[in-house]
Amino acid sequence: MSERRVVITGIGCISPLGNDLSTTWDGLKEGRSGISTITQIDPTPFDCKIAGEIKNFNADQYFNVPKDARRADRYVQFAVAASKMAMEDSGIDVSKIDPRRFGCMVGSGIGGLSTLEREHTTFMEKGPKRVSPFTIPMMISNIASGIVSMEFGLLGPNMVIVTACATSNHNIGEAWRIIKFGDADAFVCGGAEAAVLPMGLSGFASMKALSTRNDEPEKASRPFDKGRDGFVMGEGAGVVVIEELEHALKRGAKIYAELIGYGVSADAYHLSAPSPDGSGPAYAIAMALKHGKKNPEDVQYLNAHATSTGLGDVAETKAIKVAFGDYAKNGLMVSSTKSMTGHMLGAAGGIELIASVMAIKDGVIPPTINVEEQDPECDLDVVPNVAREVPVKVALSNSFGFGGHNASVLVSKYE
């Protein structure tokens, strides 16, 4: 069997920068921050009062039956919306292909936290008989993928990998692997998250993981900067349609980029802290390069996981140096779009792969904003504060999750 190539033909996203691809991508190129004071709950009791929220979102317009939106957790609403955008963007007509060859892997790191919070309150105040019968199906982390498959009639492989903030990359990477192996021709895949909630804020704040730069929300997410004091939560979804190349060409699809490599590894080190030597992520990067048959110096752009935490940004810098050698400081451009979106947790990798693909398409590398005094331990070219117009042929996106989960995805210009 000849090697099956996989291309990206559709993109859908909802981010703190905008509720579609063009607004999000424009925001990233402009170096605009999507971080603001939290509005959807009262932030007064919390140490961290800022987040990257989704604004002006109407879920009804994305569901086949609008009332179904009200039976879906907020994270599922984002997943369905981004999936619908990606499907429409791809131009794929499920009625004209074998639906058993079309899979779905749209995951979430945390799942239906708003449902859990609301129904637990109902239980405590009104007793077990008043808890909604939709509680469990609305809450579980796999349900977005199930609902997306129902919305579009996708009968192919359907599952979800839950690996915290590496969720999107693992779902996209494993979907790629299934197509390469020959068990599907197309996938809608990525991640969604909606955890800007009392429990989400409380949990991360208790770990001292969140920024408390509440008086300057737009400057709070500052990866690689010496003054960083933690990450800022974001919410939303990033979803792509990927297809086997011949399948895409046969139907005349537009092709954004080719998905050429995917690497996975574990730190096996700590519940939430990265391994200080960066060896785990470096191995994932090396695996992605090997799959893509690329040398380190073939990569122009790396979209870093870099969340704006003290330990994490330094560990990733070390990983990049291990994986890329001298080229890490002499040619490779690295930026963290989390400086603008905040950390979208299980959706982060989806949005960041999209940013990497658009960098290839438009020849623009989005910046790392808020770099006022770069941390000397993060001594890479982090494209500080202003986007850079340069041709990009190959880009890599990193995502790492609590539990030591590492995933790197490699994309290239389609030729």
C-alpha cells in the first residue's frame, strides 16, 4: 500500500479573539489581546479575576435543532460551532461519500464543568430527584465528539483522547494516524473547553497557577517574559477537517496545508510540573520530525505551548534546544499565541495548529505579545510583540498536559 498523505481542508474556531477564523487570525496577526475582566460569573471572590472569554456567542445557530443547544454544555456548544465552521469551510458533502470512512475526534480536557457545577447545586439545594436526567451525557468529556457525529451523520471511527492541555493535539494526531493506516478517509478533529467557572478558577488558583495581574488584563499573559506570574484561562474551540490527499483532490477541495508528522511522549515526572530537563517534549518533537522526514533546520516556525508560567516556559525552552540543537537560537522562530488568547486548555492545541497552518498559508508569524523584558532563560527568537512577514514552509505546534502528556504536530506547505 502506497503511503497515504493527509491534508487539512477545513478550519473552524471560536476564540477570545473572535467567533470565527478570520477574526481570530486577524487578532493574532495584529497582536491583539483577548483577555479581559471576567463577565460571565462574578469574579470578586477569586484571586484571578481575568480570562479569555467568548463574547456574543449564540449556540442555537450552529445546531440542526436549536433546542438541542440547550441540552449541551457550553464546551459542547463551542465544539459543535467550530466543527460546523470547519465542515462548511471544507466544502465536504457527507451524502456524497461513505460516512463510515468519516471519523470524529473532538475532545475536551475538562469536559462539562458548568453542567457539573449547576446540577451539584441543584442536588444540594433541592435533592437528588431534581437533578436533570441530562446531567451525565452533558458532563462527560466524550459527548462533544458524539454530538458532532450525530449533527453530520458521521459513522466512522469516533473517540476522544483526554490529556488535559494536550487533548487537541492528541486527537488531531491520532486521527491523522487512523487515516494513514487506512481505516478512514476524513476526520473532523480538535478540541473545545469552557472552564471559566468557579471551580475552574478556584482549582487552578489554589495551585498558584493563574496570573493575578487583574489591573492589566491584556498584559497578564506574557510567555517568556521575566515578569510573568502564571497563565490566564481561555475558552473556545479549535477544529480542523483532515483528509487523505487523493480523497481531497478527487472532490476538488482547497488545501490549507499537509499534516506530515506527529510525536507523543510522557515526562513521567510530576502531577502538574514539567520535567525540568525538557527531555519528554524534545522526544515528541523528534518523533514528529522523523514522521515528517524533516531535519530541525527545515522548520521555520514553532508555535510553543508556553503558557506564561515560571517553570513551564523554561522547560520548553530547554526542550526546543535539545530537539533543534544550535538551530534553536539561530534561525528558528518561536511564538506563543497564548499571549493573546490565554490558555484554552483542551482547545489550545486546536487553535494553535490553526495558527501554524495560517502562518504557512499567509507567510505571517504571529507574535508573542507582552515581552517587555525577555527572561534570559528563555533565550530564543520569540517574535516579540510584532508579527513577522516571512515565508513559512514547515511549522510545528507543541502541546503539553498535566500528567506529563506531550504532543507535537508538524505541518507543511502542500506541494
